[in-house]
Amino acid sequence: MRYKKSVYKSLALITQISIHMLVPICLCTFLGVVIDRKFHTYFVIPLFLLGALAGFRNVYITMKAVYEEEEKEKHERR
């Protein structure tokens, strides 16, 4: 039973990381396309890069929290 919890927890973490990465990229790219069509500019690439940076930041924060939680659990078991 413990194995199943571990697998489900890992799948949930992978899904969460994917969402944290894809949402900012998609939103910023969409915003860039809308701005480009309306004003005939080239904001897609800078906004895509901004979305990618925001996604990496979100993943970093999430993984930092996961590792801190694991370290806390290890410390409590001792």
C-alpha cells in the first residue's frame, strides 16, 4: 500500500510541475500573439521567454518546497 501512495504522489508531482511550467508559457505566448495582431509588433518572442522564466521559477519554488518537506520527514523519523 505504501508503494501505491508513493507512485500516486510522484504522478501528482509530475503533473503539478508540468502545469507550473506550461501555464505561464502558454499565457505569455497568447498575450504576445494578441498584442502582435493588434499593434503589428513582435512581442511574441520576449513574452515567450518571460513565460519560460516564470515557469522555471515556479518549478524551482515547487521543487524547493518538496525537498524541504522530504528533509523534514527524514528528520522526524530519526
